[in-house]
Amino acid sequence: MLADKLRDLLGDERVLRDKEELLCYSYDATLKEFFPDIVVFPLTTGEISKIVKLCLSYNNTPLVGRGSGSGFSGGSLPLNKGVVVSFTKMNRILELDEENMLVTVEPGILNGDLKTFLSEKGYFYPPDPASYEFSTIGGNVAECAGGPGAVKYGVTKNYVESLEIVTGTGEIITTGSKTVKDVAGYNLTQLLVGSEGTLGLFSKITLRFIPKPEANSLIFVSFNDINEGYMAALSLLRHKNKPSMLEFMDKSSIDAVKNYFKSDIIDFKGAFVFIIEADGTKSEVETSIKDYENILKKYSPVFLFSSSKDSEKDAIMGARRAISPSLRKYGDLKINNDIAVPVNKITGMLSFINQTSSRYNIPIINFGHFGDGNIHVNIMLYKSDLEMVERGERAKTDILRKTVELGGSISGEHGIGILKKEFMGLKYSNYYMDLLKGVKKVFDPYSILNPGKIF
């Protein structure tokens, strides 16, 4: 049996078979559940390769790589049972190369742990998904995770320099290099970033880091008119010291949060809120905040508060973090979409979503990363109301279709997984989809790596 062979390879303690143990690896943040047959915990690249080859020899048993299981698209779910390869024990920092400002890590290290390690040495790893405290770097790379800082610093793909992976045939390859310039052949590194574990299993990841900013300050500002806010945002994005964060909350999310989150310093006035960060040297931050305030005041804000004090910055970010838990008042089922549109299409997209909310008579709460056009669309429903759930699914389809119509993407940072694969045809032709499937076949000819995802 495959399980016996895996135990011979890894030992009993690194192979799980009991249903109670498998339960922990059967779901992710989508709360959908698919039980694997086996969970294994490799420690080395060589072990990963041998696991793949064993699965091939046992009727092409499916393999799914897994980090913390915090994804929102179902990317780490074992749809066809098989073997879940958990990387939680491969969580070491392998090399800190300060001369080249690169760090090589195993895929199971937590984003937050890497940030802390680098911060203590005066460095900064910018990608900051909301799940940074518990999501793994391997998962971040597999989904090309983003976060609030993407407006200034970019997303995960902007920091991945090299990958060691195990393909669907068990071969071990290294892509990229430590050089700044490298155009020798196709850029397989960037192909693999965001591939959702369908092309290979990461075993080593080399990331670029930058010097840690000396200081930062935050602004909480609200407007009665979304168009005034939009014009203010465009002016901020053109500033010589671009905001390192430009988050927004629409009227529905403001209403949810103000009844959930209490603060002595924040007034939840208006119909549109921005949370803005400036970072850099102390003098740069002071100058930028003054400039930002002057820009914002030109567009008639109804409330404006800025601070460099940690306690007050915590309160501002507390309001942002309160959005998701505050949504429970609208329902016990959430259809979560992380669409992305060009920045100049955001107001049009939000207007369409509001119309959709009215047309289907369901609450849709929007917030997210205004600076890069990434909108988190939350369609709120009640599980027991099947007719309402059906309306919600139709609303989701309409929103995704409009997103593509406006030149956007059906996923900005959460990936396709199983939740959006049926909508890939909205954006891509059959020929394009065949190209994607052809790439998959080259890396994984027997389709054992995360089958059933993306297409």
C-alpha cells in the first residue's frame, strides 16, 4: 500500500491516516470540506521528490501541497482525495544573504515570522496579506498574495528571485538566480508564482528584501461624495512619495463597522473612507503627511485625522480589521470575491455593485485596496434561505462579468482554486485556456499535482 511505502520513507510520526487527524487538512477558509486519504510531512527536497514518485507508481495518486490552509479559493483542498503534502515542518530560514539583500527560506515558514526575523536586522519584506501572522510563504507564492502595501511596494511576485521545485514527475529544478538581470530562457519563476500548486511543489524560495522604513504615519479620512474621494486618491497616487497604503471602505462597510468598533478618535461620518499610510524617513513622513492633508482638504472631507502615535495608529487599523467580523450582522454565509479593476474604473465598478445589491435585494459590502484597484466584494446571505443564496450566486456572476468588461481580473490576490474556475471563460478564450492546460501538461504530464484547480 502507498501508506506503508510513505511510512517506510518518512516514519510513522510524519504520515497521518486517522480520520480525526485528516480532518484538520480537509478544509480551508472557504469552509468547504474534502478529506484526503493521507497527510505527509516532508523535511527535505529529496523526500518531496520521492513522495511524488511513489504517488506516480500507485495509479497516479493525486498530490496537494498545503501551507496553513488559510486560502479563500479552495486552492489547498484535496478534491480527489489522495495525499496532502503539508509543509509546516519545512519552516527554516536557510540563508540570509545581506550583501545581495536576499533570503532563502523553506515554504512552510510563516510570513509574519520572516517579517520579524528581517525587521530585527533592520530589513523589510513588504508583501503583507491580512493573514500574514499565520499564512506561509509557500502559500503566499502559490497564490501571489498581496495586501495593503501593494500600492507602493507591489505583491509577492515582485520579491521572488528563485525557486526550487519538484515537478509532477518528481524532477527537481531551480528557476531564476541571485542576479538582478537574468533573461536566459523563459521566466519560469514568474510562471510558477501564482500557479496554485498545479505545476510544482516549492521546496526552497529565495526572496528579495529592502531596508526597513524609519517611520510611518496614518490618516483616516472620510468623504460624503465618492467622486470627491476618487479625485483625492488620484492626487495622492501622483505624489512624489506615493502612499504605502491606500485602503478604502464604502458606505456599507462603514455602517457595519461603526456599530461594531468603538473608538474615541475615529468618527465614522460620510459615505466613503480612506486609510492612508506614509512611510520613509521621519522627515519624509512628516512632509508627506502635511502634503497629503493639504491634498485631501481640497476635496471637502467630512472627517480627517492623522497620527504617528502607535496607540492611535492601532485604532485606525483596528477599524480596518473590524470590517470582516462586523459583517456577521448581515448574514451567516459570505460569498467573497477579490476582484481587481483599473484604478480609473473603481467608482464605476462600485456603482454597478450597488445597483446589483438593489436588483437582487441582498447586502453587498465592499472594501479593500483602492491604490491598486483590488476590491473585496462580500455578498452576504443566510444559509437557510435557499432562494436568497441562489440570488447571491447570480449577483456574483453579474459582478465578475462586469469586472472583465471593465478590463479587470476575476481575482486580484486570492487565486482561482475551485471557486472561480467556472468563470475563467469570461476572461479567456478556449485557445488561451488550452495554452494554460498545455503548460500544466509539461510540468505535470500525469495531472497529479492539485488536480481540479484553475480549469
